Amino acid sequence: MAHLRIGSRGSQLALWQANHIAALLQRQGHTISIEVIKTTGDKITDVALAKVGTKGMFTKEIEEALSERRVDLAVHSLKDLPTELSPGFVLAAIPEREDARDAFLSIHYSQIDKLPKDARVGTSSLRRQAQLHSLRADLEIIPLRGNVDTRVRKLHTGEFDAIILAAAGVTRLGLTEAVRHYFEPRQMCPAAGQGALAIETRANDTATIEAARFLDHPPTRAAVACERAVLNQLGGGCQVPIGAYAEQTRGVLLLRAVVASPDGSSIIREKKDGSDPEKLGVEVGQALLSRGAGRILDAVYGKEASVPQQP
């Protein structure tokens, strides 16, 4: 069996993910080493993600390590990957997805409608901000950067009345103590690919592709391909107010998608089912555009929309 070198970001969650994949590969007889790679997104910690706007901000340096053959495969949070991979790379495997929902964490309040007026809610995501404002226009949304454990610690020190995090990350790190509620996708649509991992390799590295093949989960791959097709149709990345979530039941995909203005004043939702992931994603993306999603996104891309100020 081969010795495989995994490239990963250095956050606690990223390393959990890399070690999880490493353990699965080791059970197949491979020896594994992990190389920590600092990405652009890791270096810029004092600016709201929506203001950075760098394509591949959490993946570029890791792909460079792949290209230079310093690592053999990369373990990413799938939602961080641009919808179109750089030339020369492939997604060798997409493992079975963890919970895709967003989690509501709070010390004193059980769910969003129990928060007091003008409560302080932490999130770094325009997608979450937009949908939170559509549910509660009075909330004060404060940018919240940092690793998952850092964000949870800020909640415990009283900086926020509540914070919103991806359920998958909270679960993987065993930090569910402060979770009070999970938003169903019809209430707060997740980011495309949320909760899923991506195993990226060089396209011509047939040995590593074959070694990773057992990790692939076809229903998850189909669902996230559908979600990413919506995102691609809308021209969006991971830091825009677009949600997309697909579930597969008996070979049929049900796709929900949303585009919302950051202040929550305009929100467009679509829901459709189908059997072809890419086609379904494109159709839902086109439907959103036909209903005015382009105007909302143009305002965001043109920096005309309000972005939360740093605390």
C-alpha cells in the first residue's frame, strides 16, 4: 500500500476532518502524513468574509501544494471549494455528508423567536445574515470570525446572545452543549455543500484516485453536484447570500434554494425535484434569476448591499 500525504488547513475542525479521512485510509493499509497549509482565508482574520471576496480563499494554497506534488490529496470542507475546480484537479471522493443544517447556539435562549429585541447574533455568513433578518428584522448581526471553538468561547463570554454555526462542525468537534435549535432547510437554507467533505487530487494521479475511491458516497455526490450547479448558475461563491440544499430519496432529488438581500428585505425561494443533479440545479438557478435574483446579487457584488461592520 502507498504512503499518502494529506494537505489540510490548520484549524481544529480542518485537522479533525483530515485525521478522520486519514484513519479511514489507514484501515485500507495506507500510511498517512498530514501537512498543514495556511490559506489566504486563514491569514485574513480581522475582515468579514463577505468583504474579502477572494475566489478559493480557503483552497488556493492547498491546490498549489498538490500541483507541486508536496501532497497527494487535499481534504476540504466542500462548501469552501469554488464551483469550478482549477484545471488539473478532480474530486476523487465526496464522503457521506454530516448534518447539513445550521445550528442556533445560545446560553439563555432556546430559539430565534425567544431572543430579545435587538439581540446580538454572531455569524460571518451573508447567507445566514440575510435569512436571519428575514425571520427577525430587529436583530443586530455581528461578524464572527475564527475557529469553531473560538466562536463558541465568545458566546460563553457573553459577547453574543446567540451565534449561528454549521451543525456539522459543531458535531465533529463535540461542541454541541450550547446548541439549542437546528434550523430546518425550509427555514434557513444551508450553503451549497455544507456538511460535506471533498477529497481533491491531481487529475492525472490515478493511483491516489483509486486509493480514495472507497470514500465516495454517490447519494451525497449527486446532492452536492445539484447544489453546486445552482451556485454556478447564479455566479456565486461561498460568501454570498445564496442557499442550496438537495436531498435524495429513492433516486429522486428534492432541491431547495434561496437568494436573499443581506438585510432580509427581499428573499426568493425555489423548490423542485428531478433525477438529473446538474440539470435540476441549472433549472432552479434559472428560475431564481427569472424572479429577480440577479438584481439582489448584482447589489451584493457591486458592494451596494450593507455588510455588517466589525465589532
